[in-house]
Amino acid sequence: MKYFKSLKLAAFLLLFLSSCGKTGKQSIIILETTDTHGVIMPYDYIENEPLDASLANSASYVRLLRNRDNPVFLLDDGDNLQGQPAVYYYNFIDTLSPHFLSEAMNWLGYDAGTVGNHDIEAGHDVYDRLSKTYNFPLLAANAVDRKSGKPYFTPFVILEKKNVRIAVLGLITPAVPTWLPEELYSGIEFRDMIETAKLWMPEMLKQKPDLVVGLFHSGWNRDEKDSSARNRMNENGSAAVAYNVPGFDIIFCGHDHRLANEKFANIQGDSVLILNGGSKSQKIAQADVTFSKNRITGKKRKIISGKIIEVKDFKTDPDFIRTFATQDEAVKKYVNKVIGNSTETISSRDSYFGSSAFVDMIHSIQLEITSADISFAAPLSLPYNFDSATGIEYIVDASQPEGQRVNILKMSDGRKFDDQKKYRVAVNSHRGNGSGGHLTEGAGINSIDLMSRVLSSTERDLRYYIMRSIEEKKTISPLPMNNWKIIPEEWVKAAAQREYVLLFGNIK
Ligand SMILES: [Zn+2]
């Protein structure tokens, strides 16, 4: 009898050991990629040059971890459908082939992903199509279907590997409507992050997960933990949720393209690990979690730590590269297609120093497609907050005090400019929604008022209309319109030379 008992005990111990390892512990790894913006392959299709980090490199790291013992949960935090032409091409040009992004993410074996504002920006056709092809759920508990009142995507998911169950709640920045025209998210309402997290936390806890994870497409700023009350619908509400909604062990953030790896105390004094994986497939945020059980007290313990992985330290995965060679070729072929000829050589660089052929080409297209009176525009991808206008003739007098420097002489067609009259103005959606502060802080229009002034918006982005315009014309001769200048001219001359070197280096 005694003998029998100890056999039973041995069997029990064996079971225990096989599920928890020799040490009575179980460790898991959770990885987050975020804001990849289409950096799937190690190639920049816009600049036509190789990149040292991409999902192909991340693939090597993921494979390395999966070849070890501990289960790996792979999560993505959104903003993948805008950026590199690799996604643009499969969003809008080849819509029949399987989408490159979902093929790549399925290949990598993602377990869950949250929707980002730039994924919504691609429009219903694109994200509705993609959500059906992913082998994993798309999360966003606070993107609510207006008709049913239920989440449009999946609110949370319970993932289980080797007997470890983790709950993952997805939230998207609720500020989507301040950037995007409504047709892109028609039927969806974006709700406050705290409210939504409070609503779903008990639902997740009912499932008795070993770990509760937040996967928020929203930025991290620990100073904004109290901002919820005065700033509902906060763009970067991750800190407010981390602080005000107890229950999370780990929160992965995104959206602001920054890095974070810190422990943060919530309203109950419990520690939450905050991780943010940056952008463009350059980093991976990693959480290592070890569960253990005190054999005497039976108390469960979790040891949680975070780190940021430098993706460029890992070579591209040859299998990944081989698998997606066809897609890579298709995108390269598309971006290198000759769409027309220009009789002039144009650059966006001169746009900082006066009337510019490049920006004036954008102006002409904006006026053409909107039939507005005036157009505001900035060079497409240069990181400075500087717009010019056409449709009006004006002088910027740098010697005058702030607020009195711009003097509008007349409309470009010769009509008098009347500052009491209403004009139709063409701007890109970024500016139209107040980004850069030109219309909000500059012109003093509040964001709700700003929305009510929108007469119409285009379906596609500016790059599409520029391409279409060049394709239609076949040959273009872009020249500066010279409808504005900066004075005093001797200041401008000296400053322009100095600033050019500062911005672009010595080569002219
Ligand atoms: Zn982003």
C-alpha cells in the first residue's frame, strides 16, 4: 500500500515537472512589433536603397527564440498599411493577389494584432479585406460598430501556449476622427480608452488568465496619467489607462514611434511593465515573464522584465526572403515604372527659400482636383512645418514682428483679396485636421469648428493624384509660380545660403 502511494506521488511529480520544467517554473516570451509602416523587406522602395532592419530581420530573431523551449507570443501594435509602397501596391494597385502584409504576418505566425490609425486610413475596402485573411485576430475594443454597439474588430483574445494563458486587450487611439475623413471609418465610433478598458477588464479576468496584456495603438507619456478627466479621447491615452485601470501586467504601446521600457505604478500601487517598440521594424519590444508557485504557501508569482531588441543585429531570414521574392519584384517593378517625363529637374529642397517648382506642382494639382481659390501645401516628406500658398500673391516681411509678417497683395487671377470674404482653400488632410498647428494655434480655429469647415475630401492621397496627373499629361514642365517672396532680400540671401547647408549639407 505504501509502495502504491509513492508511485502515485511519483506520477504526480512527473506531471508537474513536465509542465513546469525542472525548477517548477514556467517562462514565456512576448514580442511586440509596432508601426512597421510597410517595412516588410529590407528595402526602401521610395529611396531605392537597402534597409538594415525589416520584418525579414525580425523573422530571424523570432525563429531563434522559437527554437528554444519557452513559448513565444508574437503581437503587433498596428500602423502597417501606410508607408512603404510594399503595402500601397497591395492596398490599391494589385487588390486581387493576396496582400503582401497578411502573407508576411501569417508566415511569421503572429498571435494577435491591434489596428492603428494608419490602417484605418487605408479605408474600409482594405482593412475589411485584410482582416479576413489574417490567421490571427485584429483587436480594437474601443472601435465600436455604430449599429450594433459591439466592437467592430475583436475586443480581446485569450492566447494559450504550454498551459500559460494570456489575455490581450486591443485599443486604438480614439483621436482617429481628428485626422481622417469619415468615409474611411464610416459606421465605426472611436470611444475613450479608459472607459473601454474598464468595461472589458472584468470580462478578461472572468477567463482567469495567468497574465493580462494591453496592446494599445496609442503613445506613452507617463506625465499624462491623470489627463483622462480633462482630456477624454486623448490621442496618447496609454498612461491614463495604465494608471486608472488596474489589472494589466504589461502594456505594449505604439503610435508615437518612440521607445519605452519602464515599470509604472498604477492607482493601486501595482507595477505595470510598459513597453513601446518604436517604428519601421527597427526594434522589437520584448517581455520575459516567469511564473512560479511557492510550494509551501501555494502563492503564485510572476517575474516580469522588459527589453528592446535591435533588429538590425539579426540577418534577414533566407526563407522569408525567398518566400516573398515575387512580391518584392512586383513592388520594385511598380515603383520604377516610368509614368511620364519632366522637361525640368525639380527638387523639394528649394521650397524653403521661395517659390518652388516642386511645391507649385503640388499646388496646381490641389487646385485642379478641388477647384478651390487658394491652396496651401508643404513638401511631401521633409520634416519641417512650413507651408506656402498659391492662388494669392503675397510677401513675407521677416523684419516685421510675429503676426504681421505676411502681406497678401491680391488674388493670383488679379481679383482683390478681401479678408472678410470666404474662400475655398485646398489643404491636405493632415493640415485640414489641424496637424502642425497652422489652423488651430495659428489661425485660432478649434478642432470641432475645423471639422465643420470641411466642404469635401478626396478618396485617395496626394501621391496618387500627382501620379495620375503626370500619367495623364505624359510630359510636364513644372516651373515656380513666383507668387510670393520673403523680404528684406539681403537677409534672405545670406540666411538661405546658411540654412541650405544646415538642412541639406554642402552639395547643391
Ligand atoms: Zn505610426
